Amino acid sequence: MNRQLTILLPFALTTLVLLIGGVEACPQDDAVPAAEPLQDRLVAEPVSDLVADVRRLGNPARGAIVFFQPELNCARCHDHESSGRRLGPDLTERRVASMEHLIESIIHPSRQIKDGYQSAMARTTDGQIFTGVFVGLTESELIIDRIEQPAEPLRLDREEVEEWRKTDQSSMPEALANQLADRQQFLDLISYLADIAAHGPARAEQLRPSESLLELPPLPEYESRIDHRKLIQAWDQPALERGQELYRLRCASCHG
């Protein structure tokens, strides 16, 4: 397992357990209300306010660091030069893209899906479900590209495909903003996307961060104080239902 996964996986699993189990990691903070998710706060804001703050406070260099963070997968889908994949439109190309459009593409990714990047769902005869970007259909194969694929798109034998259809769901995860640290990171990310859209590949290359800026930070201190046994013992049917909803919102777009 590589270093990034070694660092990220325990934190991600602990976060999921906390969300599903509904148990506080720090008992002394029981009286503190949970913060509203960033996605909900952004959706509630007028887009004009977000645009104004991107122009006033956004920093494209910081936004580039957000864009290339491995755990977000932005570059893996949208920077074709570095990834060699076409899981999403190449955002480094010079084009006309309003700030409003860029904001909506992140907080409402399924509202407008660019032609050529529609998603597809397939169920095979052995009960497996695959979702991803629709690539093509031949007499013998259904071709879907997924972020889990190491290099080449997935090719499903049509004789083994029981059912398939294109969907109106973007392959970009819903509520992606919740993976950001705060509102400032969102403003920086939009600033970066607007900058490279206006100036093209040369500007994108200029802003590309060095590897040292992409190293993951150490795990937070509270990790050493979490009672994992207590968390697991608290699981019940409501916890299972919360976990199912979390999986549907955060994981199903890639993992079916």
C-alpha cells in the first residue's frame, strides 16, 4: 500500500465510522452542535455572493493545490495530460466558462453534463453492478470507463450484460464540496478553474503544484483518543440506514 493510502485510509475509515455510528469522538464536546456540511452552506448562498468572494478572496495557486490533491481525484478525471484518462472534460483547455457555471458544476454536477461524458449503469448476469462514463457499444461489448480502472476502460461482454442504460447522474460525486476543508478552499478551487479556463494550458502548467505541496498532513491528534470499540458497539439498525445513505451519496457514483 502506498504512503498516501496508508495515511488517508485510517482517517477515512474513522470518519465513516463516526458518521454512521453517530457517536462523539470527544465526550467533552457533546454540547457543541454539529457544523452544517459545507455543501449545504454553499447551496444556500446566492451564487452572486460566491462569485464576488471568488474574485475578492480566491487564490488560483492555492486552488491548484486543491485540484491536484490525490484524494479528491480532480486531476485524475479532468487533467488529461497528467492522467491519460478521459473520465471528464479536460479543464486545462482554454474555453469560455463563466464563474457561475464553474460553481454550479461542483455543487450541482448532474444539472448539466457535457456531451460525451454521460454515465452508464450495467448489471451483469451474476448480479454485479458497474457504473462509469459511457465510452461505446459494439455488437459484442459495452465499454465503460471508471476511476477504479488502472488504465483501460472496462469492457463487458454483452452476452453477460443483463441490463444497461445511460443515466442522468454525473460520474462526478455529489456533495464533492464536503471533501474540502472549508469555504476558502472552495473559493480557491473556483478561482483556479476560472483562471485556467481563461488562459489555457500554459497557465495550467504554470500553476501546477510541486509534489512537496501535495503531501498529506499528519493525522489529527484526536485520532489517538477515539474509542473504536465503543463506536462499533453502538452500531444498530439506524446506523446501518445512515451508512446506506452515506454510501449512496458519497460512494455509489464510482463503486455502484
